[in-house]
Amino acid sequence: MILGVYWYFKFPDHLYDFTFFKFYPGFGGHADTPAELAAKVQIENTNDFLIKLEKLKANFRQIHLQVNINENQLIITIGDYQLFDFHFQFVTEIEKLLICENALLLNSGIPFTIQSSKSYPPKREAFKNIEHRFIQMVGSDLKKSNAENYMVRIDCNLPAQHKQNLINDLVQICQEENLNVFYYNDFNFNDHCNLMLFFSNGRQKKENIQKVDINSFGSKVRQLAQKYPLYFGHFGSFKEYPLHGPHTILMVDEKYIIHKK
């Protein structure tokens, strides 16, 4: 699983600037659509361009690419529920190809009849169910450049005297499980502490895509419940909800992940 900074609702302003491609935001809820980057162009030599595009795609194996063809006109589409930096890096490289091919940007209103299509699926690992019920997979509100963040959230409670040792052990687990973002909210009461723990990574670029085995991470966290009197969930009422924070322990690309008060 890839955790970290991604885009879904809005374009990453001030990070990328495209001539041919347009960003189409995703819609959650009942609409349930992926976000897309799409270009409608006219190419002088379609076959030659497609050969170059396929060669380029081989360097971006995690991405789904769709090309609809109408003679020398193409609609090139990249879509997913999380568009990471490497998606936008791929589009940057496609734009360079289009410029070299003297491509012409076509108006979206121009009729387009699909004569053939080429689909290049992503190379993905086999889907695994999350084995640990205390793990929640969550997104975030918009941060710098409209970034969102895909994170693991764990709610728990333990006696306050054990909190720092627990945090230290979680840092060790993060280092072992390829996680470089860890922060938490807390609330102390009656010698106990409610904790809301967040784990993630930063921007995911082609040169350094980080994969996380959620079940391996979860197994190590569960083992801490044998070391400490740890309860998964919160004690008390809403008055004791852990809203104090965020307290940053491990962090990269901070402006894209949390807002500092």
C-alpha cells in the first residue's frame, strides 16, 4: 500500500503546470469517480507517438493509462482515486513528447469517435484485506497546494505513565515499516491518556515510492498491547476526546500534511 501526499479534489497548484492536460477532480460519495488527467490532441504520426508513449509508460508501472484513438486524434487519460506526485511526473514527460511531436491541443467540444483504444493497466500487488480492526484508513482536508494525505489512524487509551514509552516504541516500528510521518493528538484525564495516532509518508515521487505493509505494521502495534495496558479505542465522553495537538514525532513535507496552529 502507498501512503502519503496525493491529490483528488483539486489540482496541485504551484507545483505543476500543463499545456495539454486538464485536471478533472474526483467525486466521492454516491458519485464515486476517480480524479483524472486528460488531454485531447492531434498528432501527425500516431503510431510513432504511441511507440514512444509505451516506452515511457514502462518507467511508470504503478499508473493506469488509457488512450482512445480517432485517426490522428487522441484522448490520453490517467485516472485514479489518489493521484500521487509520480502521476504528475508521468504527465510532465508525456507533455514533453507532445511538444516534440508538434501536437495540437483540441477543443473539448470537437466531435470524437473512438475507432480503437489502448489500455495500459498498472502493475499492482495483490489486494490484501486489513487484518486489524483497530486500523482506520483516512484522508485529510486540503493542505498546501491542495494536497491531501492518505494515513493510518489508530485510537487508543493507556495509563499516562506509559505514554512516552509507547511513543518511543511506535517510532521504532515506523522505522522498521517504512513510515516517516508520525504525529498524534491526546487528552489526559484521571491518570489516563486518550490518543489519536496518525502514520503516513510524504510526497511520493517516481524516484522514491514508499510501500507499506499495513498488516505487518498492525501486527507490531498489536504486540504493544501485550507490553502495555493498552486499549484500542477511547475512554470517557466527548469531553475527553483527544483534540490537543498535533504533536509531531516524525515528519517530512510538513506543509503538505498538517496545519500548524
